[in-house]
Amino acid sequence: MTNIFAKNPTSMIKYFQLTNMKEQIKFPLNSQVSDRLFFLEFLKAISITAVVSYHAIFLPRSAFIASNGILEVLFAPLRFCVPVFLTISFLLFERQISQSPIQPKLPLLQKRLIRLGIPTLFWFGIAALLKAINGNSFPEIINAILTGEIFTGAYYLLIVFQLIPIFFLTRNWLNRQKNILITIAIQGLVFSFVYATICGLFGNQVLTFLIKMERPLIIYWFVYIALGIYLFKNLSWIENKSISLSKTNKILILCLTAAIMMIEYRILTLVLKNSLRPFDYAAFSCIFSVPVMFICFASVNEKKFPSPVVKSIKLLSKYSLGIFCINGILAQIFLSIGSKFFSQANFNLTQILIIKIIGWIILLTISLLLSIVLKRLGLKRVVN
């Protein structure tokens, strides 16, 4: 081998380059990234808990219509949940690709789509079967699937299906910081267009189209690809910034963000007459909430929590997919039952808050337990 290198120095350079690439595949590109996984687990755990909160009232809207607008504003700060989930998804995807620089990208794309497709087909199938049993027609079921309403929160899976190919097509372009800023600016323009449409500046036809397309419409979500890539590239800076901030400053930042979200959602509820769907996440504060959550919690580690809390965080993170899907299906079942028994009821704000909190705890607990059971039955791929 020495003689070969002596005759051809270029071969020696290529050899060491290939060896270095293999070492990068064997070991993470940045060894600190693995140490930060608990911080991501923590964000996933609080995000899935926040998601469940929006599905926890098993009563017809008519039973609390007077309080609905106030509820939307009070719980607006929890709207970080879906944006954070999407950002983490693409942060981890970028990390996977960065750790495998010589692996062909197309197989990674196929693998990711298959991995997502299995739970999607499973849970969509279960929900479709339940709707068929409940008397829904075939066209109604197909429409519910396409609009992401086959079960509560199903739109999220459709969003990810759309964003994964876009991620592959744009990730090289998004490696430049200026292009990330351009993407954020475009998303801001889109939200401005949506606001203008809601206010009636573009006529009822555009508004009708947006409502018909429902929440899976890609125009609300593409910015989170850019944020995922950017946050992965700057994890060290984010962690250092988080460490440098005092707890008092972090609390102030979180409170300020919560106030901004409440103000924006108050405006939305007034314009939309208390019904946010399908514009739940067409808010500037949703974008802003993502870097805030990362900066405030990037320094979180296991040592800061008692062992039972750490175990709970890891369980919620590990089964976040199962919880997301199961709670959405159970929420519709419980709502169907609640609508039959409380169709003529009327609850004040205090009562509905108590009902929501109790429902939140019950729904989260049952969804987690069912996820664990399904994994033990050999259905790991539909809950993890």
C-alpha cells in the first residue's frame, strides 16, 4: 500500500477522505448532538401533552359556545406544539443525512416515507372503519381522509408526507442562512395573504377555497423545514445561549411569547367569530414560538429532574406518534358519546375549564397506555 501511495499521492488523499467518511458514519458528526437528545425528548413530551389539550373537551361546541373564544385565547400559548413537532422532525432528519454523507439520498427518502406510511395507513384505516360502522358514506370517508379530518389531528401526517419530498429538494438550498431568511419571509407573506383573505380583501372565493382545502394545505407549514435545518446547524450556539440565560430571563421570554400568542389569537377569534379552523396555525407567533422554545429549553438535561419525571418525559416522547393518533381517534369517539348526552347542556367558563383539564388527563393517560400495549403486541411501528 505504501508503494501505491508513493506512486500516486492522490490515491492516498482519497483513501484518507473515504476513511474519514466511514468514521463519520460510525460516530456522530458532532458528538454533543447525542447528549442533547434529552432536550429534544423534553420538547416532544411537552408538545404531545399540549396537542392532547386541544382534543380534551368531549362536548358539542354548542354546550360552551359562549366560552369558546376565551378558551382559544387562554390555550393559545400551547399552539407551539405542532410547529415544534415539525421542526424537530426535520432537525433529526437533517442530522441523519449529515451523519451519512456518502449514502444515496433517494433510499433515505423512500425509507422515511415508508416509515411514515405504515402508521398512516394503519390509523387512517382504523378511523375509516369506525366511520363506516357509524354510517358515513364512502365519499364522506374519502373526503375526511383527503382533508386530514378522518380523525382529530390526522392532518399532521398528511403535512409531513408533503414536506418530506420538499425537504429533500430544498435542503441544499437551505444550507445558506440567507435562504432560510428568505423562506421565513415568504412564509410571513403567505400568512399576511391569509390574514387579508380572512378580512375579506380577496373576496369570498379565495376564503372558500382555503376553508375547503383544510389544514393539510402546504402553504401554512413549509417554514418549519427551514427552521429544522437551521436549528440543527446551530445547536451549539443555541445550547450556549440557553445556558447563558438565567431562569428569570427565560420565564420572561416565555411569558412575553405567551402574551403575543394570546393577542394574535384574540384577533383571529374576533375576525373568525370564535372558529379558528382551518387557520389554527396560520399565525406569526407560531413561527416565533419555535426558536423561543429551543432557546429556553436547550440546556435542559436529565439531572435537573427526579427519576420518575425523567421516565415520564421519555415515555411521552417515545410514544408521541401513538399518543397523537390514538388520542385523535378516542377524542372523536368520546365527542360522539358526549354529544348524545349533552346536546342541550350549557356550561360556563369555570365548568368547561374543569371538564377540559379532567378530559386532558384522562385522554393523555389512556393514549399512552394503549400505545405501550400496542408495542407489546408487536405493533411498534404504528406507535414509535
